[in-house]
Amino acid sequence: MSEETLTESMRNTLERRRQRSGLRSLTIAGDNSTDFSSNDFLSLRSSSLLRAAYMERLRGDFDLGSGGSRLLDGNSKFAEQLETDITAFHRAPAGLLFNSGFDANSGLYASVPQSGDIVIYDEYIHASVHEGMRLSRAATRVSFSHNSVASLRSTLESMKRGNSSIASGKSNVFVGLESVYSMDGDVAPLVDIVRCVDELLPNKNGYVIVDEAHATGVIGARGAGLVCELGLENRVFARVHTFGKALSCNGAIVLCSEITKQYLINYARPLIYSTFMSYPALAAIRSSYELLWTGLAENRRSRLWKLVQHFDSRLEQLDVLTDVHGAALLQMPPRPGKSSIFSLLTPYPRELARYCQDAGFVVRAIVPPTVPKGAERVRVCLHADNSTSEIDLLVQCIGRWMDDVKAGGKTPAARKQSRL
């Protein structure tokens, strides 16, 4: 294929995505906008306390780059001590640092399940897990309905009936889920999931893997995560904690047994073939974690949960209107458990997001393929440095948008969409 043909093929593909209203692009929020979008739940990226601690760690001489992959020249005593301390904080036997949550999930799921094994996963699990499963040698990969223990039970029972090696314990079953889900902000029924796996797989060949990305720093004592909050450290095979959300850094750690750690060191390709994090990146992670394990971040977590309660109460007071077809302009799905992530379901996600953005609020429209068709929404994330007055103004803005739509004052895009 010539370069001209390839360019034309890519252009046509992008145009088809644009026509489906699915074209992605890079954006930058305005300087005076109020953040209701980022995953910076504890508002640490603008914290003077974190900045001071980080800058103190950068005093003196240090190598700017790591020098290579961790298996070659990229390892250091600082990295190993950081790994040990994070592992102890989360009460795990061992831990292994990765460059990103994507690398951690994809490396874990790609390497650990063996030929003949089964992976059962929540249908809303992260894309990084799908990437790992795609590369895995597992014989079967099947989803269960989101946060449904009944669906998990039915799927496990079906797998056992169709595969005698599962019932006999010869094949392993890995159950993948998230503790807090990024789109709806709902919390997994982890106790019931672990109990279900133990009950249906008495030969101890069931292994639960929990992605704690949106729970790290927020859920549990001092932000140690849902597994620690529920005391399930010894009932879960592996946990993935990422640092790029509430901790405002980069990187991730897989918490697991010592033998699993050694296996990942030998077989997880994202670890083996990537240049490891530099000292400045590791120093940032330690600075953030020290705020957690010393309790210095507790006032931020406390503020965050008060804001969550306030937003919940304000949304309950909001009069939800309908469009010309009688469809609700806004719906809030149930949120089992509590998190700082809110999902505002609407037939007009781009219009609502743009309306809020024009008023100075950074929110994002989430549309297919990120979410299923019919589940379009505006995602709202709260942060410790948001204020109740900012939340009140956002809710008022949402109310005005519904009033405008009800009165027929839609944007051209919304009018076109309503005629379809």
C-alpha cells in the first residue's frame, strides 16, 4: 500500500468516525475553569504540601533517567524501598512497580493465565484488562453482567458444567473486576464476589483480581483501597493500584504473592521491555504516598466525602424535565456504595457538556465506544478543592440547560438529534 493510499484510508476512517460523532481530539481546559472532570480526586496536583515534599526530594544530585529496563540497568535501592513501603501500606505479601496502570493490567492478564485457564470479567472492566486478555493464553474469556453476583454465579456454574477440568481443579479461573468503576462511580460487591468464587470453586482454583485504580487514596483507611477496607487481603489473588488518579503521579503497582511477583518479573512483557521510571517519577510517588500513610491527606479525604454528600443531595432536589419526545433529559443511575464519580445519563451528552463548559465548568461527554450505545452520559468528578458553592453553580447550570431544552432552545446539534 502506497503512502498516499494509506493516508486516504486513514482519512476515510476518521471521517466515518466523525460522522458517527465518535471522533476524539485533544483539548485543554481554560485557566479559569472549574475542574469537575479530572481524576485528581484529592486535588494533589495543585497541593503546596505535596509540591514542597516533592521538591525537597529533588534536592542534591541524582540521575535524571533510570538507564534502562528494570531488569537491566533501571533498578535502584530507592525503587526497591518504595515498592516495599507501598506493599506494606496495602498489607500485601509482595508488590511490583509498573510504569502505568495500563502496563500493570495488560502485563498481569497477559502472562499469568495459562493454556486451559478461564478468565471471567465484569463487562465494564478497564480497556487495559481487555488488552491483557487479548494477549493471554487463557482458553476462554467471558464477561458477567456489571456488578451482578447472580450473573457471576450463573457464569461460573455454566463454565463448570461445560469444562470438567474446572470442577476438578485442573484449570484455573481468574475473576477480574474493579473496586470502583470509572464511568458510574459504583462500588463492586466484593465480599459477595469473593464468597461466590470460594463457594463454587472449593478446590481453590478461583483467583480474584481487583483493579483499585479509582479507590487508591480515596476508599478505605488512609486511602488503602476497598480490599483493605473489607479485610480481604488474604482472599484476593492480586490487586492493581495506580498512581495517576488521586495520587497525581504516574505508575502503578501489582500487589500479589512473592511467587507471582517473580513470575511477573520473568514473563510480564511491559515490565521486561520498557525503560523503567526515572528517579523524579519515583520521588513523586513516594511524596504522594507519604501523605497517605502519615495521615496528612485525611483532611482532603474528609472534605471530598462532604462534597459527595452535598452533590448527592443537590441532585436529588433537581427537577428532571423531558424533551419533546417525553424522554428524560437527565437520569442518575443507582450508585452501590459511594465514590466521587457521578454519571449524568442524557440523550444529549455533548450538548449538556458544551453548555456547562461554556459556563466555566470542565465536564466531559462520554459516548460510544467508551460506553455502550444508550448509556451516553456526562461524567462529573468531585475533588477535595471543589467548594459547595461551585457544586451549587454546576447544578444550577444543569437545571438551566434542561429549562432551555424544554423551552425549545436547543443547540442545532441537539435539534438535529431530536429529529432522528
